Amino acid sequence: MLFSFFRPDMAFCDVYTITPEALKELGVSGVVFDIDNTVAPYEIERPTEKMKEYFSALRSAGIKMAFVSNNKGPRVAMFNESLGLFYVCKAGKPSPKGVRKCIEHFGLAKEQVLAVGDQIFTDCLAAHRAGIRFAIVKPIQASESRFFKFKRFFERPFVKKLDWLNPKNALAKIRKQGRR
Ligand SMILES: [Mg+2]
């Protein structure tokens, strides 16, 4: 059904709630992250210590990671410099090409890969067109441009009544739902 293409498969308050334990429970071994407003605000050029710790915890758990961003090369390269992840910049999401490249790079089955992003019409659509699950996170920045507010308005029907997982309830709820 068309609606399900725009509907995230799960919702997390932030990326830090997507722990190695949660991913294991979901049967996920590879994660494709959007950057802007998903893992970092636009004005943060390099990952903070908290972000670095998060990525290193996932890496230690054997989770493969990549960035797929619609932003330009220099921004993505600078953000990724200390992390050294596989990445695709100027990905043109909702095109599924960048996501597909990451799945191929991981060498994993589609069922084992999860995309994480903050937008429906780019991130969610790219993930679903590539045939993988999509987890939405709440956008980091509260004050956004008029254009973004306009987009958010049209996203509303698709994020309505999502069960937003937070650090306190995420693992228990995922376990209850079981793997897909
Ligand atoms: Mg984004």
C-alpha cells in the first residue's frame, strides 16, 4: 500500500535510543544514518564526544554503519573525518541509490539493514524504495526555516500516532513486538 511507503517502521526520540541492544533485538547488523538534524544539527561540523562514543559503541557491537546525506561533499567529509565511515554525499534522497550503495558495501541482506533519518519525503522514502526498514528520529533542531515547516506540515499524517520510543521504554517495547 502506498501509505506504508511514507510510514516509518519505528520511531525513536533520538539516535542515542537506538542502542546496540535494540538493534540486536531488531535483527539489525547495519545502519544507514542521515546526518543533518538526525545525528547532528546543521551548524555542528564535527561530531561531539557524545556522538563519537555512540558510534564507537555500535562499532564495538559489530554494527556496520554508513552515512547517506543529501548535503555536499565537504560537509559530509568533515563530519566523517574522525569516524571513517563509508558514506554517500549528494545522495539525492528520495532516490534509493545511496542507500543501495550502503547495503552493497555492508554485504548484508536487506532485512539486516536499518535506515535512520528525520524526514519522511527524503529519508523514509529512500529507505523504503531500497527495500529496507526505516526508523524516524525527532529532528534535533527546533527552529527551522519556513520551507522545513512547510514540509513538516505534509509529514504529519505519516507520523501521526507513532509510538515514540525513548531510552526507558525502547528495549521492552521492541522485545514485546518481537523481530520482524
Ligand atoms: Mg536530515
